[in-house]
Amino acid sequence: MPDIARKALWSVLAAGTVLASLSVSAARAEDPSADLLSRGEYLATAADCVACHTKPGGKPFAGGLKIATPMGDVISTNITPDPEHGIGQYTEEDFEKSVRHGLRRDGNHLYPAMPYVSYSGMTDGDVKALYAWFMHRVKPVAESPPTTSLNFPANLRIAMSAWNMVASTVPPESGDSATFDKMRRGKYLATALEHCGTCHTPRNMMLSEEQDNYLAGAPLVGWYAPDITSSKTSGIGNWSEDNLVQYLRTGHVDGLSQAAGPMGEAVEHSTSHLTDADLHALAAYILQVPAKEDSAEPKPRESFGQAVEEADVRSGELTRIDNLAEMDGQHVYDANCAACHGMNGAGTADHYAPSLFHNSVTGAGRPDNLIMTVLNGVDRTTGDQHVHMPGFDGNSDVQRLSDTEIANVVNYVMKTFGSGDHAVTAEQVAKLRTDTPKTP
């Protein structure tokens, strides 16, 4: 090879090496800082993104969870940075439009199962941090969940533009949210990141949150998200700030309540990971939300009941396994509940199995949450503590109870330890079974 050609080749190779080096350097210069990524991870946890965008047994943030709505099931999308199946091609501007305005990259509207009406309150800096973390720290997953298919007119995404015009959104905060004072930080957490109103605020005929009844309680896929306003009878106004902090951190407060269902998931995946300062800010804000009274709950939910001494219903005669006769409430309780909660309802000494009296679930004005707990059980992990109660639905590994038996035991428990006999019927139980969302 002539010297001139050889020199020219080496010049090209050297120039290419320099350009590649500059390109890598430029890319590294654009990499987000460790502080920004750490902040983004914390915000994703506070916003509980994983709860809706991960189906049971699925990969984190890959979507596929069915979210029940009156118009059909919304199936959550893949929000990993995979460029084909996820949000890998989203710019920061695209991401901001999705999170705060409910607009996809292609311009179509998101369904409000994605709580953008709450996330609209996020600061610019927090959206930036969240975007950086999703793009640089979440593992891409090359999976596409099934497409959402709703009833008319919700199947027309353009209809969401009309819904957005009547829906109340949280005004965006400004400045650095990390520097907010306690009450402002608590409001920011409650209304934007933790989006408490999404579950706990009743909705009007347009399915928009009733802002005049903020946190006054609402039905939720079979469960009932209770009134958590400052009402001392219908809400949690008689809880202390420390009580609420403990509940948000562990999902359990002796003599008050324990978290199950969607709230158990929120505690496990989100609130149990918040800093102590944020938990106190969130609790302080919630405890001053204007009181809303509920005629179904004229006294504090946790004030009902006491230990009881019931007659032993066991006769000494063995029940044949092929005897499929349905049991009354007391016999169902004795056979399936008393071993953990005690015949007197006091629970275990260490409160792992909670007392059934002085308990906000059995003292509630509605039986929904007790029915759902019997059906689905409890499975909650916070820190190094795993709390488990088996469910008794058709998939139970313990004992499959009929709709009538569940109605019987719920009536027995609430009459014996709680707010009274609610005359729950087998038909009510059957309906709540169907309200429980199923994964694809």
C-alpha cells in the first residue's frame, strides 16, 4: 500500500476513533446524576407506579394488569424503556404529557385509570427525575400486554378529551418539592404522588372525583376505600399522627385497623418505603382534611365490640369429608377462623392475627371489606414482616367456602364482634366475587 494511501487510512481511523470517543464522552456528559436517579426512584415508589404496571408474576413495569372500571377492564401498559414495546422512544416532553396530561406519544388519550389527574400536580423537577430513572435504571422488557377494549363510547379514546374538560385536575406545584414545608409537602404527597383521592374520593355520574367530598370514601373493585377525613365518627379524626404514620409504614395498628386488598398493596409497594419525614407530612395533611360525615357510620369504626365467650358448638362428632351441607356462621367461624382469631375474637397475643373487635373492618358501616378479606385473604410484606391470611374463595388452598357460608360467617363476625348483623346475602357475596379483577 502506498505511503500516501496508508497515511490517509490511518488518518480516517484516527478521526473515527476521536469522533467515537467524543460521542461517548458527550453521552456520558448527558447521563443523569446519581442524585437525580435516586430521586426518580423514590418518586416512582411514592407514586406506586409498580402496583398498576406489573401483573402478578410479571416483570416490573411491563404492564398487563387488569384494572376494573364500569366501562370494562383497562389493561396497564408496558412502561419500561423498551423502544418497541415500552416507552423507550419517549422524549422527556412526551413523558411529561403522558404523566401530567394523559396523552400518549402518538397523541391519543390515556384512560384515567392512569391517575394523571393527580400526577398533574407534580413539579417539573420531579417529572424530570422520574423520566431519568425510568430511562436509565428500569430494565427494558420486550413484551406487549393485550390491548384495552372498553364499551362504547369509552372505546373511542377521543371521548377522553371531553371527560378531561369536566374532570378536576390537581394544579401543578412549582419549585423544588424536596424543600416544601411539612404541610405543603404533605399536601403534595396526598394529592399528587400518592393520589389518595383516586380511591378514597367518591365520583359523580361522569366518574370524576367529587372535590367537595375529598377522601369521604368510595367503592373500589369490590372493596370500599373508607372515609379518611378528619371526622371523628365516620373518618379517622380520632387517630393520632403517630397512629397514621404506623399504619402507612406497616399496614397495622393495634386496636385500630390493618391494611388488605388495594390498601395493603399501597402500603407494601409505596408508603412503607417513604422517609419518616414524608410519612409525618402525609399524615399531618390527611388528618386536617375537612370532615365528611357518613350516615352509615355514626360512631368510630374501631369502637365496636369486646371479647365474648360463646358456647362451644363442637359436638365431638366428626364431619365426613363428603358432607357438603352448608354451615351456619358460628360453625364456619369455629372451623376456619377461631384457630387464629380465638373463639373470643381477641386474636393472637402478638397481634399477628388481629383482634376482631376494636377493628375498623368489623366495625365498619358496610360489610364489603370483610367479605373481600374472607374471599381474598391478606398478603402484605413491609420491611422484614410478612403478614398472611388465606382466602376462602374458589381458589383457596385451605377451605373453599360457598357464597352462603361466607355470608353467614360475615354476619356472625360483624354481629358478634363489630357493628351488627348486616344481613349479607349469598347474592352480595357472589357479586363481589365477580368484582374482583382477574389478570390476563
